[in-house]
Amino acid sequence: MTLADCDRVAEIRVRGWQSAYQCLIPQSYLDGLSVAEDAERRRAHLTRGDGSKVDLVAEDAHGEVVAWACHGPYRDGEVRTSDAELYAIYVHPDHVGQGAGQALLAESVARCSAAGRDRLLLWVLKENSRARRFYERAGFHADGAEEPFEVEGVTVPEVRYARPLPH
């Protein structure tokens, strides 16, 4: 991902939230998401980041960015562990099911494995059955960890998924 990709990645992330989390997260929160604010956070992250997070994009045959993923060290509160974490993966709603998400996930797995990480972990909304099936098809499994995610006073449970990485 480059600075030039930030606006499109922000659009993908916001539209992805609005599509994937409809009926799972309060609609007022989803309606209030701002592409412009998200793009500014992406630019700040790229220019001020410490290099521990890796942002990847997938393009269609015409060179348009259609998906984005981000991974780095696993976050256990403020502590970073030796495991890797998939922080985010979003496909523009118009391109879901066309392979971009699978390609980004495979690339993240390959990079985390090459970096010597033992496992790749991620958090997914407990009720997001589509995402859970996607991760399960890619070899991830729920490992029993759960934590609440609060949005506008509503608790939305998340479950952690894990996948061992080949070396």
C-alpha cells in the first residue's frame, strides 16, 4: 500500500464495514463512518508507522485497488507477542467473492510464515458467519478466546481465530 492508495483503501474499509456489519453493529455508527477521516488515519499510519504493520492491497485487472489487508505482531493489550495478527482484511462490496480476499490472506500467511511467526491470529465478530466461514476455509479455527467490542454502548462479542504457520 502506498500513500496514493489511502483514499481507496479508506473507501474499501468504510464500505466493507457498512456492508459486512449491517445488523451486527448499530446502524447509527455505520452511517457515521467517514471515508475522509479514515483516509487521513491511513496516511498518518503510513508516514508515522514503525514498520511493524504491513499493509497490502489487491488490484483488479484494470489496476484498481479492490481489497486491503493489514498484519503485524499480535497485540495482547499493550504487549506485542511473537505471534502474528491479521488486523484487518476488507474487500470492496462490489468485488466480494472474486478471489481478492483469498489472495490477500494467502499473502499475509506467507509473509508471516517467512518472518518466522508460529501462528497467525485474528479477531472476528462472533455473529459474522460469512467471515467465519472464510477464515475456516483458509485453515483457521476458533481457539476459545472471546472478548467484547463495544460500539455506542452496545456490546458486540468477538472470537479469536488461530492458524499455525508453516516454516
